[in-house]
Amino acid sequence: MEEMENQTGTVEVSSSEKSLNARLRLLDKLIKQCFLGNATHSKILDSDETKYQKDGPWCPRTFDGFACWDAMPGGSTSKQFCPEFIVGFDPRRYAYKKCNENGTWFHHPETHRPWSNYTTCVDFEDLSFRNIINNIYIGGYSISVAALLLSIIIFVYFRSLQCTRIRIHIHLFISFALNNILWIVWYKAVVNRVSVVQNNEIWCQILHIITNYFMVTSYIWMFCEGLHLHIALVVVFVKDDVAMRWFVAMGWGLPLIIIMIYSFIRYHTYEDTERCWMDQSDAFWIIIVPVLMSLVASFVFLVNVVRVLLTKLHPAPNQHASLAARKATRAALILIPLFGLHFVLIPLRPPSGTQGEIIYQVISALLTSLQGLCVAILFCFTNHDVMTATKAVLTRILRSNDVIVMTGITGGESMVNTRENIV
């Protein structure tokens, strides 16, 4: 254990010691609950109740490092639900421990130490499926990151595209890209490494906080996109520079306040600080509520934007009504992924272990991880201004490389020679 004394004389405890202290506190808590509490932790298998003698020897109550086992009569086997705090264990399954007929707990033939059977706690089929889902997330996030980075390069490269709307796009894409990169790191460095989760390293806790920060920024910047469209269509006199400063403060500052409050409350809730903060916590509502509020507000903006579009796209005498409706519908469909309303398509999660839950997990993984790709396609790759600017650059390149007939000299070389002759 490493300890350092600072200039003020106080002792700063290293992250490894903090993690060790947390595990020791959890172990001490479980031991006290085992030997001082009156709760029943395990029970005899029904098939063994008629085999043992109540007046015979009993195995004493014991704590095996994971769970507490009540005193059991010799010749019986006891069971209890698998512990929830062990990564990879299914708490709906049972662990088993055998009491020998002479009143001693069963010893493993290789280690010659008391042994509890936790091998039944792992659902290997479910574990394989979870690994597939994790790989879908990693693959989808990787594709989204590539698309988002390419979009950012395009927006920055073409100066003709610089405007408030494109600047908001850039901030949105940056938040999406950083969030996706951090999720890839999370799945690779935390979820796939049991030792990291069990040791509850301080860096994985910080990674959890930063990842959720950029997740919130993505939703807030989607809200800013909708707010900008609403202002552009409804509000008349608003300076772009002033609006952009408010968008930046809102897009990056508001999530920081939310995450600071969330981290402070969760850090001071002891039972929520284990396992790299992977477990569900009531403190997470501090994040969920603002995100839901931004989605609701974005939906209101969407409805109003569509209403305004229908008004402005009112068919002229020579224009069919269906054409205006199609334009408004297309605009609405483009806005839906921007606001994140596609999550509404899967409002209820089916019961765990069912075929519906498997389908839900796959669809959810694809929709969540490829959201960045959808945003990049809708607001960059299919953007009319981007396509026009790209065609203009490609046309200039092709023209400069065209070979002048009967000379073998390209247009670019001809221009260079002309300049040299003039000089």
C-alpha cells in the first residue's frame, strides 16, 4: 500500500488503497451480516430433507468469502441465490454447498480446502450472447466514429459552409464522437475485464463519469439543434453570434453541472460506488430527468417546426398538395433521428431470458451505436451544401488534370508555365 504525506501533513491515500479499503468494508459488512444477523441465507435441498438425521452432526455456519452459509445437518446439500456483486454471476441462479455426513463442509479434492459450488452461477449461453451484444456496440460505435470524424473534417475544410447551423453541427458531432470513443474504451477496458470491475479501480470510475458527461452533451446539443431550427423559423431578430454563445454555454456547461451533481451524490452513497459504478443507482435519475426533458422539448420543437413548414410550403396554384406534404414529411423524418426520438420505437423492455429480450438487445445495440452514423449521413453526407461544395472541388481537380489536346500537358501545368513566362 502506498501512502504519501503532503506538505500540510495530511495523508493522501492512493487509489489502490481506496479500492482495497472499499473491498474490505464490503467484506466486513458481509461477515457481520453472516454471524451477527438473524437472517436465513441458505436452505436444504428438498431431495435431501429425508436423508439426513436431525440428531446427527451438523456443519457450522460459515462465510466462504462470497456468501454466508447457515448451519446444515450432515449429509445434506444447501443452496442459495448467487451473489449479485460478482461480475458474470446470474443472481437468479443457485450456488450449492455440501455438508459431509460427519459434520464437516465438503473439501475440494485438488485444493483440499472447503469448497462451494459457484460454477452453476454462470449462464454460459447468456454470457456468449452478451459478448455478441458488446461486439455489436463496439462495431457500431467504431463505424459512427469514422463517419463523424469524416463529417467534421468536411465541415472544417469547406469555408463556404461556415455558418451558425454548421457550427452547431460540428459541436454535436464532436460530442457524439467523443462519447462513442469513450464507450468503445468502456466495453474494451472495463466490461470485458472482470478484474477491473472487481477491484473497482479509480480510473474506471472516472471513465464512467466522463462517458456519461459526453452522453448528456450529445442530448443537449441535439436540443440546441432543435432550438436553433425553432428560432430560425419562428423568431425573427436574433443575432447569430449571441445565439451561438448561448448554445456553447448550454451544450457544454449544463451537462457539466448535471454530472457534477450526479457524481457528488453517487460518490457519497456507499452502496453505489462498487463495480466501477456499473450497477443501477437512484442517483442516475439526476441524468435521466434532464435528458427526458430535453427530448420532450425537442419533440415540441419538432411539432412546431413541422407546423411552420406546412405553412411555408403551402402549395402554389401550380403545385400539388401532395408534394408539399411530402416535403414536410421528409423534413420531419430528418429531424426525428436528430432529436433522438427513435428510442420511442422500443418503449418497453421484454422480460429477461425471453426471445423478445434477445431481439430487443440486438435492435437497441444497433440503434444506439449507429446513431452517430445516422446523424452524419443526414446532416453531412446528404447535405445539399456539402454535396455542392464537394462537386465544385472535384470539378476543379479534374479540370486541372485534364490533358490539353495535342500537347500532353495538363491544364494545371499550362497555368504554371504561363505564370513563369509572364514573370
